[in-house]
Amino acid sequence: MSNDFGAKALADVQQTPDERNIAIDKVGVRAVKHPITVLDRASETQQTIGEFELTVNLPHHFKGTHMSRFLEVLSDHQAEVSADGLAAMLGELRERLDAASARIVVHFPFFIKKAAPVTHKEGFMEYRCGFDATQNGSIEIDVLVEVPIATLCPCSKEISEYGAHNQRGLATARVRLAEHVWLEELIEIIESCASTPLYPVLKRPDEKFVTEHAYDRPRFVEDVVREIALAFDKDRRIASYEIEVENFESIHAHNAYAQLKR
């Protein structure tokens, strides 16, 4: 018997029975890089590169899954990575791989044109964003954002006769939405809760402003997670969230860390 290519039909080893009677929670592919389009508040859409993890459950009676089908589904749905696009991809993964559940995790660099606070010199600021989408009956999609920030230590400011140590940090949020929220909005909320945002381009007047602004807004990591939580709690579009803040301490040999989940 021949297939469409005129060759002898090849055995489908993945579909052969497995006698060990053990189902597997997740099988699939990781570290798959693919060009994607994401929604952009300023320009409607933005072209970027997504790194994907695509998985489904594997019933106990199948020996393996068909890895190539994950890439086929991704290629078929490359136009837009959004809530609607991910829901369609999850449905096709389940159908093509005969699975009860499916999951898609994608991370990508997201760029925002940002102006300096005084001179308004513009540059592009990179943020690490993503989505974690699952379908196991219902569809659940979490939005992921990583926002670089700066903090000034309240203790250092209080005990020092002049100056205070400051450092860069990283605020990470996993947010489940009740309504659409732009990535830019989540990033702006988080930046507003730090001692100061970071900027791609700063001239001397901007540096003066940022330094003094941070000095007037000292923040521990505990302060930052609490301020973000207060802001998220006020936004009816946000259903649940998990926040992490890590400071890359400038005068300590360790990092400071705080986490909060609601």
C-alpha cells in the first residue's frame, strides 16, 4: 500500500498501544520560536518573536503524541496572538491530537516608545510579556508582564545623613482578566508603583528629575507589591492576579523579594 507520495505507508508508532496504563499530564514541544503579531495600543498591532510551549494531555493507551502537529497548528494560527487567537489554537490542538486538555504558553519581547520625563527624548523600552492559556473544559488565559523598575531604600534614606542606596528591580505580574486590558496599561500601573520607572533615553535634566523623584518615593519590595495590589483591586477588569517583585540590591550580596497572590 502506498501513500500520496508513492512510497510505502510508514508505521505510526505514536498511535500504538502502551501497556503500562499510565496517562501523562503534559506532552508537547518547548522553546519553539515563531514570528507573531500582538495587539498594540499605539499602533494597533506589533510584530515580534514568540517563544512557545505547546502541550496536551496523553491518554494512557497512546505510546506517544505527534510532535509535528503542534508546529502545524502554530503555523496555521500565526497571524495574531490574542485571547481569541489562543482560544482557536487550543481548540485545534485538542482536535488534532485527540486530547482532553491543551495548554499554550508564549513569551515575547514587547516594545513601547517612551519619552524622557523632562526633555521628552524618545526611545524604545523593552518589556517581557506573554500569555498562559489552557483549555480543560473551560478556557482560561493569564496575561504575563515583566516590568523593570527602580526603587530607593526607605531604611537607607531614614538612617543616612545624605543620600540613599537605590537599585533596579523586576516586577512580574500574572493577571487573569474579566475584560480586555492593554499590555501597556498593566505596565503603566506597575511602573507607577515603583520609586521611579526606567527610561531608554535620559539627558541630564531627565536624570536630575528621575533621581529626585525616586528620593521622594522610597519603596521596599513589600511596598511595591502592596501598591500594585491596591491598583489592581480598583480595576474591575482584573479578576485575579499574582505579583512578584525582586530587587537586585546594590549594597547587599543578596536580592530582596516579595510575592502576593489574590
